[in-house]
Amino acid sequence: MPAPAPADSSPEPRGPLDVAALIPIVRRIVAARVPDRATADDLVQETLARVLAAVERIEPGMVEPYAIVTARNVVATMWRDQDRQRRHQHRVVDLRPPQLPDEDVLAQEDRAAMAEALTRLSERERSTLLAHEVSGQDTHSLAAELGSTAGAVAAQLNRTRARLRVEYLLAADRVEPSTPRCRPVLLALSSGDRRRQREVDAARHLLECELCARLSEPLMGRGRSRDDEVRVAVRADADVVAARQAARELAARLGFPPTDLTEIATAVSEVVRNIVRFADAGEVLVELLDSPRRGIRITARDSGPGIPDVQEALRDGYSTYRGLGLGLPGARRLMDEFAVASEPGRGTTVTMTKWREDR
Amino acid sequence: MIAGPRLFSILRQGTCLIASIHTALDDSQLVRFQHDLIATIGRDRARGVVIDVAALDVLDSFATCTLRDIGNMARLRGAATVIVGIQPEVAIAMVRLGLSTGVVETALDLEEGLALLDGRTAGSPDGRR
């Protein structure tokens, strides 16, 4: 690079270098190339630092040209760096989300809850589970050690996992179940075992027990998702229509004739209306049945006041509100099977089934 | 009033009102339908009302009860009521449930319903036309 001419314009005596005198020209050169003030200042500083470092090697009178060339080089270097950075930027993109400040604490709590949950398992359950999940031992060799079969070990592991999920949720929440029913219900939900859920009447317990309703939320998706059942939460008038439409749609899939579809929808309408009328909240479960025959079962549950005299309520004309008194007895006539279970103060469950005529 | 498509419409046809329900109504919507219809009967000085329930796939005890009430109220307001368009499956379910429309008359479709009302309002001693 040709050195600019004005070398002789500043005849400088050898000796202490007057750096301050260089500042205006360096600043002008840098400012002409770099618009950003802060960056420009940085580059001016760097240029001066380099000139100072090299001042011993510079011939007298050549300090200013040296500073000018240095300034240009510093700017060029910056541009080159920026360009390289731009070209390689895609390589340094960090796709991991930034660590949240509370992440550590949450992870610690998570670990503590898991450790606590593990201590609540039995020794045998714990060691089998850890051998399988952590050490990666397969079920065959575990079965050989335990004197059992691989299938049985796998089933036991499944039960252990279900228990661990429940204990983990309880430990993470730092609560103890309020009733002796809570744990079996949560366990049945966690294992996704529908038969067991029915045995312990899980759906009713969830309506009654606030704690379980909250805790069971992450467990609800467990178990094979089935498209042969529909649940409709019932709180308001509109849910009556939603429930009967859901029942009709499901029944239509099974090939019920139109007359039966209408009868099913009508029966659902009657039964679900009772939930809205007499209980604050309830739930309707519509299931398709395969055995002993194909059919549809509707279970309407509420946690309302209950029916004091079920036999009376099933009689035509019995009505406690401005109605025809045909709700329950009418629904019973429309369905093939019909059962009412009611406990005063605890709620009512109506179960009704219609079988498909095989022609 | 909630936004969205209208759930029912009440149209005037001569001295008659044609009230059509367009979709399944829940109980409170049925009650609103009843109020609107009775109010319209007075406002339009209607002599007859045709209620078209062809779009309904379910007529349960509450819906039937509401329709009967409408018929009785309309009669007290000087209008005759005909329910038209009850689907065959709905009719079967209603009978098995033990429901009927009581004293409120029914007709197969809108045409029959209007014909029935025509005979009724024309034959009545205070018929205006």
C-alpha cells in the first residue's frame, strides 16, 4: 500500500511519541469506513495500540503514514472477520432453548420426587425396575434370575411403572391421598386397565375427589387410545345435545338401524337431562360393546344428591320438576337393559345398553 | 343472543306463522323458541301456527312438553297450532317412550299443515277471511 505523502509535514523529533497528535487523522480514516460510533472508537483504540507497540521499529517521520496504513488494515480485518462470521453463522446456531433460571431447581425437585417415589416401591420391584431401565438388562435374563418367565417379568415391570408414576405424582405434589380409595383409583388409571378402573369405579371417584381429579390429568392419556368410546362432560343444557349426538354417531358406526339410533339418542337425552337438572356435574361414557353381542352401552354418572327412591323414580308420571315424568321410565322402555344405582348424597349412575339385532 | 347461524326462524305467511327449527336445540334454546313464538303470535295477530320439526332427530320428553305448551298457549292467544314434519324414527321413539303431542294437531308436511290451518281458520266463526 502506498504510503501517503505528508510524511514531511510533521517533522517529529525522535523521542516520546505524541500519540494524541495521531488521533484526529486515525479517527477520520476509521470514521470514513465505519459508520457505527462505538465500533469506530474501538478501532481507533486498537490502531493506536498497534502503533505504540511498533513505535520502536518505525523510522522517524514515518509514524503518521504507519498509523494510517494500520488504521486501514484494522478496518479491513474487521470486515473480513465480519464476513467470515456471516458465512459461518449457520454453523453456530444453537437450537437448544436457553436454559431457564428455574430449570435447575425444577430438575432437582424432579429428582427428589423420583427418588422418593422409588423408595416407596418394594425392594424387589425397585431392583428389577432399575436393572431393566437403568442397567439395560433384558427381561429374559431377569426372568432367569427371578425364576420366572419373561412375560411375567414384563407384566410386573408394567405394574411397577404404573405404581412409580402414581407415587411420583404424589411425591412431586407432596400430598398423601385423602381417602383409601385414591391410590387404587390412580393406580388403575396409571396402568390404563379399563376393567380395573370399572372395578374401583374410577370415574365416579374422580368426580368426587378433587385431589385425584387433579393428579390424574397426566395419567388420563394412558392406555391404548380407543376410538370405540366417547366421554362427554356434562355441565349445561348444551351438553345434553352433545351427549346424544356423540351416542348417535358412535352407534351409527356399529350399524344400528335409524330407528334404533333415534331411540338411543332420545334415551341419552332423557338420562343426561337429569344430570343437568339435579346434579352440578356429571359425565357420560358411551362405549361400543363386542361381547356377548355387539351393542352400545351408555353410562351416565353424576355426583348429585342421588335419587331417594329409585323404584318410585322409574314409575311413569313421577316427576319432581315441570316435566312429564317420563324421563327415566321412558329411557328404560327405549333401551334393552337399564339399571339405576343411586346413593343419597353421593350421586347416581344410570347404565343402559342396547344390543344390535343381528339379521 | 349468541352469534352464529340462526337456530330457528319464524316467518309470516298470510295469517299464519311458519316456525321452523333448523337444528337440534338444547333445553334453554327450546324455551327461547317458545317465548319468541308466543310473542310473535300476538304481534302479528296470527290465527295459525305451523311448527316445522323436520330437522329434529330427537323429540324427547322436554321437547314434546315444550311443543305441547306452545300449542296450549297459542290456543289461549287465539291461534291454532299444527306440528309438521315429525320424522318416522322420531315418531317411533316418541311412542315407545310414551310421548304424544296431546291436543296439538299434527300433519305430515308443511303443505298439509297449511291446508289444515286454512280449513280451521276459514271455518271459525270469527274468521276474518
